[in-house]
Amino acid sequence: MAYELYYWTGIPGRGEFVRLALEQAGAAYVDISRNFKTMREGAPTLMAFMAGENLVHPPFAAPVLKDGDVVIGQTSAILLYLGDRHCLAPADPVERLWTHQIQLTIADLVGEAHDAHHPLGGNFWYHEQKDEARRRTEHFRGHRIPRFIGWLETILARNPAGPEFLVGGALTYADLSLFQAVEGLAYAFPKQLARTLAKTPLVAALRQRIAEQPRIKAYIESDRRQAFNTDGVFRHYPELDV
Amino acid sequence: MAYELYYWTGIPGRGEFVRLALEQAGAAYVDISRNFKTMREGAPTLMAFMAGENLVHPPFAAPVLKDGDVVIGQTSAILLYLGDRHCLAPADPVERLWTHQIQLTIADLVGEAHDAHHPLGGNFWYHEQKDEARRRTEHFRGHRIPRFIGWLETILARNPAGPEFLVGGALTYADLSLFQAVEGLAYAFPKQLARTLAKTPLVAALRQRIAEQPRIKAYIESDRRQAFNTDGVFRHYPELDV
């Protein structure tokens, strides 16, 4: 039975980390968000699913993966599940946990990328918090992006199996998440990311290596891959990328 | 060999979620933070450990658990590890993942509790962002706290094994994390939390049930348990709790 992915229509968002794992696995899945044209049109179905009173494991937020009777929320938990099932994580328990630790840290980076444009929270529009966003983003851009990407560079440099992938000698979901996070930053903060990647060649090379994986390449060239936009987690506001 | 816990001196912070699991497990551990009197005094040792060039799995941030040669960062990853080793998580893989999903969502709540007093980020002092904190906290207090705690109430109400614990019929690390998150909110936002808990009796009862676990009770009464303060993740600023 095909997986079902529940997420907001119209943005790559956190759902994209799940899509990349499903695509790399060659797994059959139904992306429920594609049944609708706009976020507004898709929201009632997503919210009704998450609020279903029959769910013993109700998710707090999207994305949500449904695998038959198993319903999983939290992007990193979904990837932990898919990693085991589709050889996207090492079997060794310590390496498996290390892969998850990297994923959780990338999730923190994604959270900070969101907060950069919404420091006062999701209940205010961006135009209502532009000045606060500018103040918050200065540090995110100049310190946090270099620190997160620099940490990933260190991991690659120290990988005993070589710098081709983050963990061991094979692709894991953490590599896919690195790719997506870097793509998001390249969209949102192109100037800052170019400065950072010039100093982190191993991360830059891994981003390219993931883009060239046959299934990822086919996915990116398909109409299933959605462009970043200013409704999503990663947003390009030129005034925030100086 | 005893575990070693590396964390900031002087605050319960995210390290406390790990301490509670270690205490409930009755595990031998050395809390490195206790070798020092102040955060400033402890910081060099913590930072030198995390920056160690010999670490194949360098952590991005504290807390960090060291178990012999295994070094683990990210609170939720540490709890995943301890849960398996000390019967603080179910053996069934779907229930084990569900426990972790709850933990990840509590971690999101903890992150939002931090951002409430530091919406512009950690590079500004609170007194430099008091107005922004007030604006952000209004929504956190009125909507996000009730939504997170209400979600935990729903989980308890739907647990097929009964509402005594979050997952199945036995205590897991997710219950300990619920306890700590509720304690933190009770310190930081006593007025709002009282309003919320009045509507979520199962969460209120679980908080009490955890406090009465013999090992947790002994820990709370010991000098190892640290009080919350305004250097930590949960902070009480009366102007933010109206």
C-alpha cells in the first residue's frame, strides 16, 4: 500500500524533507497536498485529517506520514521511520542515532530560518514585523548560518569513511536534509550562502552530489518538485540578505 | 562506567530533561556542570569538550551525554538512547517512535518557551527586546500553551491503556519531559498555566504522578535538583504573564 503524505498545499516546507526521502527510496506515495491548488483550498482536508478523533496517535502539526494504520508526525520522526525501512540510515545503532542527531540539528537550522522572517511568531504577517526580522536576521545570517554549515563541514571532514556523505560511506536521509536546507538557504539568503559555501567546500560538493543522484535529479526535473516561495519556511526577502 | 553529562552550569535548561531520565533510571552519572559554581566558570570546560578535535561525532550544542566512546548531542536523541537502555520507552517499534514523536513536540514547546523571552535571538539581552517579547508572548501564552497542553491532554484521553501515562501503561521518558515542561511553564507563566491546567486535568494529574515517583521525588528533594532562574530556557518575567 502506498504511503500517504499530508502537508500544506503550495509550499515545499518541512514536507519536502519527507518527499526527498520517499523519492530517493523509490517508494510509492500519494501526496495529498497535490489534490488542491492553493493552501487555502487544501487546508480543510489536512486539518480534518489531523483532528480526526479516531487517531490514537494524533499529530500536533504537519507533515504527517500515513503508512496503513501507522500515523507519524514530526519530520525527524518520519525520517527515522523511513530511514530504517528504505536503507536511508545505517543499521549500526550508534551510527543510526548519529544520523538522527544530525537530522535534529538540521531541523533546528530550519526552525531558525523560519524565525528569521517571523521573530514575533506566526500570528503576525511579515510586513508587521519587518524591522524585528531585520534585527533577528543579522545574527542568523552572519553567525548562525556559518555555524550550522561549518558544523556540517566538520562532520564531513571527520567522517572516517571519507567526506562523500555525512555518515559512513553511503547516502542517508541526513544527506538529503542537508541538500534541502542548503537549497532553502540558497533561495532565501543567496548572498550569505555564497559567502559561507566558499569556505565549506565539502558541504558545497555534497549538495551537488545529492542533486546528481538519479532519482533526486529526476524528481527535481519533474513537476512534483515545488519552487520555494514567500509563503514557506524559507523565504527570500532581499532586505534580509545583505 | 558512569555516564557523563555535559551542560551549562547554573540552569536546569535542556539538560534537566536528561537528568530526569538518568534519575528515574537510577543510572550512575557524573554531572560535569556541578564541578563549577557559575555558568561563566563552567563554560570553558563545556566548550572545550564540544570543540574536541578528536570527536568523530561532534555535538552542535549542549546537553551532551558521553557513554564511554559514544558521544550524543540533541536532548531528544539522548532520550531515545536512554529510553532503550533503561526501559524508559516501549520495545514495540511503533510505540517507541510515538514516544519519540511526543518528545520532539515537547521539545518544540520548550523552544517556543525560550523564544517567548528572546524573539530577536540570543545575541540580544532580554532588556533589549522586552517590547518584542511582550508581543510574541501574548500569542504563546494565549494560544500556543493551551494548544500544546491540550494536545497532551488528548493523547492521555485516547491512550488505549488508560490516562495514567502518555504511552501504554508504563512510564516513559515522554512523561518525564511532560513533567519538566509543565514545571517550567508553571515557573515562567504561573497565571496562564493555572488557567490551562484547570481545563486539562489529565495533564495536571500526570504532572503530580511523576512528582510522586520515588526516584523523582528523592531527586527533587536533593540538592542535585536546580531551581529555575532567569538565565535559563524557562524564565519568569512577571510582565509576560498577565
